[in-house]
Amino acid sequence: NSLPAKYWLEGRLAASDVVQDGFYDMGQAFPGKRFLPLEDAYKLEMSHLVRTILLVNGKEDPLANEDSRESRPGSEMESKPAHDPKERSSKISKGKKKKEKEGGVASFAVSKDPGSEDHDHVSVAPGPVEFRPPPDPVFKSYVDDVRSSILRLDERDQICWLAEFVFDKMGGPLSRESEQLVAGSDVLVKKELQCNIVPFGRVSVGLSRHRALLFKALADRLAIPCSL
């Protein structure tokens, strides 16, 4: 996705530049500053001196959906006999694989059932794990709320409603103390996440750059023409 790089270089987005999940705002380019892919930006050491990188991501958490399906009553896993040794071995192997994948481990081991005739230890080396930015359920709720509330309105009323929505979510009216409030909030969130990247759902007080980007991110999901 080259759109974050374009915004970094030019400081603007056209109505045809659609902000999608995974978009991030690194600020404005200046001499000596290098643009980073999102995955590399996550590897940077957290610092209060580094400008907060805003992340737009309304995708659902696939691991949370998987866990909910596995724990659902009457699921395939629960319908099988609990004393089946093959089932028990399969669950252990799957759980081990999942935990190691989440930890960024590049390989994992699969052991056959101890009760089987073959006790060989088989090593499996999967391909590199695809990087996925962490989910932002709060931003996703913003998208759901906006879609359910304004789809029946005409475009003018949609724009007015969306502006009020962003105004409310970003802390209401700005004041002389707003910049200090934003800076203090950024420090707390970055310290909690141990990262310079802050999902939009964690922004409770926003300045003009926060509000403008949030408005466009939501407007683009509703096909409301919006430049930034």
C-alpha cells in the first residue's frame, strides 16, 4: 500500500485516494527522516520523542473469531469423545502450533501420539508468518455505528452527521490546553502499548490532524467524496 507514503511526502490525499485498513500517518517528510513500512515502524523502540504514528485498522481479529468458534457449544471439537487419544494429541499439537506462531517462532515441532507405534519426532518449518497490524475494535465500532446511522440520510446530512460524530469522538471543542492534553494522552497510550504506533480507537482527544484523518477514513467507507 503506497498511500501512506504518498501522504507522508505530499501531505494531502485526493478524494480518489481511499483510506483503507492498514493506513498509517507518520507525519510529514523532512530532510533526514526516512519513511518506514508499517512492520518496520512497529520494530522501533518506543520513545516519547518520536511523533505518534496513527493507525487505521477496522479489521476483525481472526484469532478471536477462531477462539469463539472453538468454544461454541456443539462445535465439532466438543462433539467428539474427550477420551479419544488421537483427538487429545491433535488438540495439543494445534495449541502448540498456535502459541508459537503468535510468538513469532519460525518453526514448530509436531510429535506423534505416544501410544502409536512410530515415536519419531517430526520437525516442520512453515513459511514466514505474514505481518498483521493489531486489530482495533473501537475503530471498527465507529465504522459500524456510522454505517447503521446515516445510510438513509442524503449526502449533505450524512456529512453533517459524520462531522458531529468525529467532533464527539475526538474530545469536543479544542482549547489552548488541547495540545498538551493530546501530548499527555499519547505518552500514556504509547507507554501502555510499548510502541510508537497508536490505533485510532485509543485516541480520546484529537487535534485537527486526528479529526481530519478520522473523518476521511470513515467517509471513504461510506463512499462520501472526501479529500484531505
